[in-house]
Amino acid sequence: MQAELIEGPFLIRPYRPGDIDGVYEAVRESIAEVSPWLPWCHPDYNKGETAAFILSREEAWQNATEYSFGVFEKVSGHFLGGVGLNQFNHIHRIGNLGYWVRTRAIGRGIASTAARRIARFGFEELALQRIEIVAAIANTASQRVADKAGAIREGVQRSRLCIHGEPQDAVVYSLVRDDLTTFRMTG
């Protein structure tokens, strides 16, 4: 698994078994805000689910199916949220970028900073040519993050997501390598 990535005041690194308690606490704190968009975050969420997720990350990494990272405060080590790449189309070198931030850390630029950093990881380490961010139409917070990360809004796709068993229209954003270069110069 990759080494730690530092971006401003944040440490972005692969999950470790020692993260289980901090991640579980953050998920429980954030159910009201996260569960409408990410069905894994539900009212009955338990620590066993956190452990299963974290303990499966190394195998997912080794199998090149998912690259998941925790986002932590650099100084305190406090868990702030998660970011990752998944749903790869290896023929066309496309991946999906997802993120979430714990409730008490919202509004600090964590998700957009982490999204840009992991997009760079996707382009540089995984040789992706396109990264997509897909957000439900009503998930305006994730859309703001995509905008702040420098992603380009491409449009709405009908019934693109299935959330809690219901089809949802979604806004699709994309990043290509040049977007990050342009964003750094102008953003």
C-alpha cells in the first residue's frame, strides 16, 4: 500500500486497523448527513461494519479494485473523513472518485482538498485518463465539493444511481490530468 500523502493541514493515507474506533465514531456522528447519499451509512451501523471495511482495504488495494484513504488532521491525527477511487473501467482507464467528511468537520475544505490529492494519485500512480464524480441531483454538498476540486460538470444522467433501492438522477463531473494543472494555476 502507498505511503502517506500530505496536503496542507491534512494527512491522507490508506486505512489501518488502528483506525477502526475513530472511523466508527465519525460514521455514527454523521449518519443524518451521510446516509441519504451513501447507503452503507445507516442508523443501525455498527463497529463490526467499520472493522470489516477497514480490514478489507489491503486486499482491495492488492487486487486493484479500490483505493481507499482516510483523511486525518496532520497534527492531532483526528479522523476527518474518507476518500477513494473505485469502479474502474480498465479498458478506458476511468475511475470513480468518492468522498465523505464527518459532520463536525464540514466546511473546512477537507473533501475538495482530499479529492484533488487522490485525483493526482489516480493520474500519476494508476495511469487513469479520466476520473468521474457522480452525485445525486439533491446532493448539493457533494456537487459543491466537485466544483471546488476543479471537476467539470458534464450533465445529468437519468437513473444513474440506485440509493436505498430507488433510482436517482445524478450529476456527473469529470477530471482529466490537465484539469488539475489548470486548477492549480487559476484555482
